[in-house]
Amino acid sequence: MNVPRHVGIIMDGNGRWARKRNQIRTQGHLEGLKAAKRIVRAAADLGISYLTLYTFSTENWKRTADEVGFIMGLVKQYLKSELDFYRENRIRIRHAGDAAGLPADIARELVSVCEDTRNFEGLQVVLALNYGGRDEIVRAVRRLIENGLPAGEIDEALIQRNLDNPDIPNPDLIIRTAGEFRISNFLLWEGAYAEYYISDKLWPDWAEPDLQNAIAHFQGRERRYGGVNS
């Protein structure tokens, strides 16, 4: 079965999920966390090797201080409370994004969990936290300049090697929930030739059958990477 090696997910619709039920937005984020746990387990069971979850973007800081604080609290809780789950399933946690822009306690917890799970050989879950595709490219170019590389020598391969996780293959499939048709600054470089799947279902309602359906659609695609298949 042609299972995508790397899947990225833009987890959208938490706020709308809560609004439809006359609940506060933070309740939607709490249910979204539960959905993320279900999908992580499903991805591991389906044989996916890498799963990148768009957890908090560089633009999400524009939200209210209360909502941002709640999301950061959820992230910290998830990182700390799920360590036994990671160990049991041999899941490695990794990070994409600018850690320097995170609250100090979140950054410390993230480093700790990534270090504790670094030798696990199962599914690798990349938390895109304080992440933006443009910001990632800018930081990669800055690394090259700081290393004294002349502008004329910078090429695609060098930029690729200076991205946040250069050893991870580019995503085969990018999923967006809640019916939105936007990239929203997610994996701009890495997702250049990813297949996209848009789901109308709000993220807190997602479960394993939804991931299976997205993979089934992916398996029906013909990937040409700009060329023509004979």
C-alpha cells in the first residue's frame, strides 16, 4: 500500500467547533488537542514515518493574550503528560519553528521532550510551534550568511540543508481541515510538490477514518513533480 511517508496537517476549525456549540474558543482548542492525540496514534498504526502538526504559527501571536496563554498551557501540558505515551509507542518528538520566540518554560519543556525521545525509532512527530514557512526560509538564509557564504554560492541544496529539520523528507501529503483552501505559511519550501487534501470536517471531529480517507485520496493521485509520466 502506498502510504505517504510524511504527512503535514494544518489543524483548523477549533474556534468554529466551539462556536457551533455555544462554547468558548478555548474549549475548541482542548478538543483539538484530543484530536491530535487520536491522529498521532492513527498515523503510527498506519505506518506513516513523519507527521508534522501545525500547532502554533508565527501569526497566531496576534490573537488575544488569554487565548495565546491557554494554547501555550495546553502545549506544555501535552509535552509533559504524554511522555509515557511517547515511550510506549516509541514516538520521537521534534520541533520546527523559532524556539527563541517561545516563552522560556515552553522552550525548556520542548528541548527536554525532544531530548528524551530522540532515540525512539517509531513515528516522528514534528510540532510546528512558533512556526512560519517564510520565517524558516529567512532563518536558513541568515545561517548561511552568518557562516560567511557569498550570496552567489547559495543554492536550493544549501537552503534545504539549513532548514529546521533537513534530514526529514519533504511532505508527500498536506491535509487542511475545516474546508479552508489556504497554505497559511505552512511548509512553504518543503511542500512545493506535496499533494493537498482539503477536508470540510472541523479539526476536533477528526479521527482515524478521516486520516484513512485522506490517504486513500492520496493513493489515487499521479505525482509528476513537474514532469510527464510515460
